[in-house]
Amino acid sequence: MENSDPSVIYKTPAILLADSKLNKAQKIALLKSWARDAYELSEAANESMIAPSDNGSDQLAAVLDALLKLGVEYDPNKPAAEI
């Protein structure tokens, strides 16, 4: 995949999950990347750096739910070494 931002290619995490061209490991990697991005958006909103309507909270919840469907519990707040 050329673009490293899965939200550019997939409108929702559910669409990513349904993509039969991706294996489970690829889906997990993309969803974790998406979760980190959504978490950063959420943190920026909490610090009043972006508009509340762009806060990423709903997107983060959807991405974390998709990861759970793949059997992965993920905390985007933890450094990658701890995961």
C-alpha cells in the first residue's frame, strides 16, 4: 500500500476489515496506525489545538472496536515498545 494513512483509502474501519485483499496482520498494522492518528487528533482537541468537531474521538472508538474484532486490545497512548 503506497499511502500510509489508511483513512485516505478506507472511509471507515469496517470497510478496512472487509477488505479481502489484506491479511489479518496487515489489517492490524493499518488499524494501529489509524488509531495513533485518531488519538493524536483527540489529544490536540483536548488541548484546544483544533476544533472540537475534528476531535477524532468517534474515529478512535471505531478503530479500537475494529481492532477488538480482530482480537487485539490496543492503547494508542502507550509507546510502541510497550505494546
